[in-house]
Amino acid sequence: MDQFRNIGVIGRMGSVKVVETLRALRSHLLGENYQVILEQNTAGMLPGHGLQVASMKLMGEICDLVIVVGGDGSLLGAARELAKSKIPLLGVNRGRLGFLTDISPSDMEERLGKVLQGEYIEESRFLLDGNLERDGQPLGFGSALNDVVLHPGKSTRMIGFDLYIDGHFVYSQRSDGLIVSTPTGSTAYSLSAGGPIMHPKLDAVVLVPMFPHTLSSRPIVVDGKSEIKLVIGDTNETYPQISFDGQMDIACAPGDIIRITKKPFKIRLIHPKDHNFYATCREKLGWASEITAS
């Protein structure tokens, strides 16, 4: 088992409840004689904390574990920054759904204590890289744990684009865009657009059209090692955007090319021993837990 001695802590900004949980977490970890390192923005939320402060990059170099206090969005941001460092992440949920941040603040000390004693499950999740090219030159880059999304931005016009998978032409489409999702992201934006739920262990990517201008367009699941290429149509009157986990946007132009591939580094996620993907789906998505008599 990993020995988690140097523990980094990241908190979602602007939340009173997050600050309360951060204070409780600080007291618990110090009481158990762990070395606690606060992410530099998080440190501003805890005046007088008396702890070591580090940038995200430095945390990736000196921490054995990073605990993220917030929602899934907070963990997504940390995952993109820390994937290369191979530092495991553990989430304490102070958001809404909490598919990734699965420790509740109400029993945080008990469940966290067991994890730090070695009673945990570890998963690896892959991310996607997206590269934007214009006239053969690189223009922008981003990474995503959930999804890379081509969308119209503030415009209400449809986008015309061509889709290629591993160099093979698939189709030309007019729609509000396309969601390219990992299994991790299949319970996020992809799900709301009609995509399938994918088990996190799958090495696959799903492509979900957004309001396509044809009834025959359906989600496509492809190998996780596939290269996905989107070519923005030259006749588009709008300038669409490409987003990464809904947290970063790059403006595109007619004729631009977007290449999406699997990132070479995976993120390590830590869960309590009793974590179960299907139980999480039942809880978060409101699935029935028993057959009830009519």
C-alpha cells in the first residue's frame, strides 16, 4: 500500500461549506501527524492556517496524495493539472452529484481514516487531448477528463463539420455540435444529450451529436486509442468553440481542424473500500433500488 505522508489539499473557491470542511480536514490530518500542503489559491481561504503552501505543479512533485474538497468540477480541474505527476486524487463532495468526489463531509473523518490506513480502491482513468490547427499550424491545446465538446458558443446557428475516425471519413453533419466523451464523462454532459453510460474500466470513447439535423444520427462508441478528427466546414457563418470539461474554451474558425486523442498519462483516483460504480449510479441518477409491489 502507498504510504500517504505528505497530503495536498485543494478546495473549491467561494464556498462557505468548503471552508468549513477544509478546517475540519486540516484539524483531522494534523491530529494524525500528516504533513499537510495547501494549494496556493486554497490557502487564501484559510487565514492563519500555518501550513506549507505550494503551487499545483509543486504539489505534483512533493505530495503522496491530493484531497480535493468541492464538486466533480473541482476534481476535473485537479486531474488535468496533476495527471502527468501520477499523484492519486481523493474527492470530498461539496458539490451536487459527486460521481468523482464520493466521500461525504458528514462521515469524512471515519472514511478518510480508513483510506489513509490502506483500506481503499484505486482506479486509473484516461484523459483526452485536443489540438486545434489552422492552415497547418497549431493554434490551441487542451485536456479533458470528462469530454471535449464542439459547440456554437453564444450563437444559435448550427455547425457544419466533417468527422473522421482513424483517418476514415465517417460523415458530414449539421448540428449544435459534438460531444467526445471518455467513460468518466459518460455520466455528465454526454448523458444529458442521450449518450450511453459507460463503465469507467472501458477503453472506449463515445461521440454524441448535439441536436443533429437528421433523425439517423446516433451516438457512436469507438476504441479509446482512436484518433478523432473534426473539420469545421468552410461555409459556416459562425465561429464555433471547442471546450474541455466545460472549463476552458478555444475559438475555432471555418476550415479549422480539431484532433482528439487519448492523453499518454492517466489519472489515479482513490475510493473508499465500499465504492461501487453501480451503487453510485443508483444514488446519483435515482435508479430504483428494489422491486416494489404495484
